[in-house]
Amino acid sequence: KTLFTPDRWRTITHNAIIPFSLIISYRQIQNAIGFAERGFGMLPITSMDKPLCETGCISCGQCTLRCPVGALIERPDWHRVLNVLDSHRRKTVVQTAPATRVAIGEEFGFEPGTISTGRLVNALRQLGFDYVFDTNFSADLTIMEEANELLARLKGEREHGNTLPMFTSCCPGWINYVEIHRPDLIPHLSTTKSPQQMHGAVTKRGPFAKTFPQGEEPYVVSIMPCTAKKGESVRPGARGDVDAVLTTRELAKMIKHRNIPFAS
């Protein structure tokens, strides 16, 4: 049984719940998840029993990291991606965050810290992706755009505000924190897209889009180390740039599901 879903990036399963002290024993600063009732009737609930998206939750993903029994997991999207890959109806593009090339190795028995770039690209191609890109490319674009925005603020050339200092972050969890808990800092935030969203936008509407048949939009997938990226892909104003976001764990499940020999 799954409680208070759908959520943008996470599901909570009732039959895997264990005592409060083990599930959220870490320092939960936002106090988004708690418990109601006592004994065997204990149930996990959100603050004031609201949907998670209406609480102080910043979608950082720490609850899914800390829960030792899988009661809290990221919203699984890998089955949907596999269906698209199997259909061959659309060209598929995948971008990989730098951290994934290191973290993926641990899922297949490699020593922590092992760089597996070649194995990762090979596995993605065997899964059926037509194009494999590194998010570092769009990170460079993001840096250049942020630099231009900073210069415009320093010169007072921006039409909608030149607030300084300018804060930048590619972490959607941090952006959510500012928007929910420190709205006074919103004018300081850079308006530049994150590398993930920048890559999706460039792929679908930039020069690379001309390589696809007219009227055909590619299916863009991101492999990210953080569940907060799932929420970022469906934010107002960003929805549509990236079609699906998978965590490193989800990618490992896909590779194992297809019996791809990642270690060889």
C-alpha cells in the first residue's frame, strides 16, 4: 500500500514501515514527514497530513537515502523509459551527470570511486539509446549564461532587477529551500536554467534538433545522482525539456534487467 502519492519524485510504502527512530533518525530539519497513532496502528503522515508538495519538503532526497528498508523510494521511471526504447518510435537522447560515471560502478561490485565512463556509455548504447551525451557540455553553457547575467546585473542592464549578490546553484533542492523557506532571497537567484534543463532545451530546440526529421521531437532522458532532479524536470516553466529522469540506482536496475554485462 502506497501512501500520499502521487508525488513528483517519491513514493512511501506502508507495509515496509519500521519504528520512527529508524526511519527518520537523521536530522530532519524541514520536518516534512512524521507519524500518527501509536503501536501497530502507527502511520507515516506528512506535516498536517498535506500532500508532500504542500509541505516544507524541499525534495532533497535524504529520506530515501536514510530509510534502511525501502519504505521511502524514488518514483520509479525506468519501466517507462524501457517501453520507449523498445517501441523505436522516437529518437532517444540520454545525458549523464558526472557523478553517475563513478557511482554506477558500486552497483556492479567495483570499488567505490572507480570511474566507469566507457562501461556506462557502452551499457546505455546496448539499452538502445541513439545518442549519449555528457551533462558537462550543458554545464559549460550554463556557466557562460550565468556570467552574462552577472555582468548585466553589475552594469544595471537587466529590465527585471539587478539584485546583488547573485546566487547560483544547479541543485533543485537548494532552489526549493530558498523558494519555500527564504523567499526574501529569490531576487538574488540566477534565472539561468540548470545544466540538466539546459541540455534538454538545447537538444529539443537548439541546432542539434535540426538533425531529427521535421516535426519529430526526441525523447530526452537524464541520468542523475539526485532524486530532486525528478522534481525539477516537471517544474512550471521547465516541463517538457526533459522527458524522464532516472537515478543511478534506476539505471543499474535497467542494466541488470536486460542482463547487460556491465563489468566486462
